Amino acid sequence: MMAKIYITVLVGLTLGSALIFCIGNPTDKVQAYGTDIDEVSRQQIYEATVRITILAPVLDESGQPKLIEGPAGLQRELTAHDGLGTLVQTGGEVVIVTHDHWSVPIMNLDKVQFHNTSNDLLLEIDRSNLFSLLRYRDRGTMILTAPEPLAAHSSPLEMVGDNVSLQPGDILLGAYWQPDAVDSITIESFQVVSLGSHQALPAIKLKSQNGQVVRQGNSGGGIFLDGKLVGNMWGRESLVERNLADGEDIGFVSPTSLSWAALLTNDWLPE
């Protein structure tokens, strides 16, 4: 009989991506309980959250964009990759904080759309305009200047860096997108399991209090403490069955309610 073990992997959350990072054996255990979320905090996070859709051309075998028949003739076939971002105020301006493991390299994307939590299109920009908005990126966090159509939708939320004090057991709030529920976004509570690092960047391990599995499409979603942005969603832990003899993965077993978020530090705040 084949000997098997279970390992934990971190799965990227950009809808359309399949980024997988091995992070070892599943050992963390934490009790999760429901938390009442006050309406003021809920509304502030709703107003600050945007859904980010990256549209990129589908490439053929030669690496060239595929063409399809459209209303005005041939046009490029596009694929969509979704994530979340947060509009926050800092230094008298509004910026967008999201994650930086987009499955589509910026050089390959066609355009980016920003929707509010009601799925209304707020802004659509092309690649060149996105470059002009880019303020910072480090694999864990991306910060963009928010153009006026987006800045007008921001809430009074702020972001904090190194001066935030987090400990295991703390309760944080986060925006959660449910792609199968008519694109609805809810506000969920997460318990801090541990503080550490991932890919040499500060990160926090979280557990969904209601057992909710953080699904693809939630990459970059804001994580909040006392109405302030402290991080953005990075990936979800899943259990994988592995053949102990040859180290080959047999297949995914199941996702878990554990996730990781990139933690903001003062080095990431815009100057």
C-alpha cells in the first residue's frame, strides 16, 4: 500500500490563477467563534472596497493574441482575472492598496476595470495609464494612486504600518467576495493565528471565524483592525495528499479556513 502524507500549501487567490507555494505540514490549531460586526465598520469597509478585474489577451501557440469575431469584425479574445483592493486615505491623498501576485504580468494585460461592491463600473484604464498610477510593489503589496473617479468613492479609512500591534487571538475584519453569489461582497471576521513572514515579507496567518473558505477572487482584499487597513489577503491554505515514497502530489484534498495576508509596514506607505 502506498504511504501518504498531507502537506499544507498556500494557493494564490487571484481568480484565474493557480499559484501554489509549499509551506509545510499542517500544525496550527485555533478555536474560531463568531463576532458581531457593527454596522458603521461594515459600511466603511464596503465603501472602501473595489473589485479589480484584469483583462488580458488569450495567446495562441505562437504567443500571439487570439482573434475572434466581434460586432465590429475581428477582435482580440480577452480573459478576466479578478481580485480586490481598498481605497484608503494617506498624506492627504487616496490610494488603492491591493496584492502584487497578479497572475497576468502587467506587460501582458490589456486593461483594468474597477467596480464598487454593488458591481457598478467606476473606472476602466489601459496598461499605460496603470503604469502611471503605480506607486509601490514588492510581491506582497501593490499601491496605486487612485484617480478621481475612484477617490470620490473612498471612505474615511486609513492604513497603518509598523505601529500596529497585533497578537494571536486578535479579531480582524476583511472584505470577502463570493463569485457564485451574484458577485456579492460581505464583511467577514478573522482570528489572528500567528505573525510571521512569507517569501521574506511580513505576513499574518488568519482563520475565518465562521469556517468560511477564502476563495479565488479575494486576492488583495483588505484586512482591518479598528477601522484601519493593516494588510491584504495573500493566499489560502489547502491540504494536499502526497506520495511519501517519491514526493509526488497525488492531488488536492480540500481547502481550509486558514489564510495568509501580507502585512503593511511603514516602508510601504507612500511618501
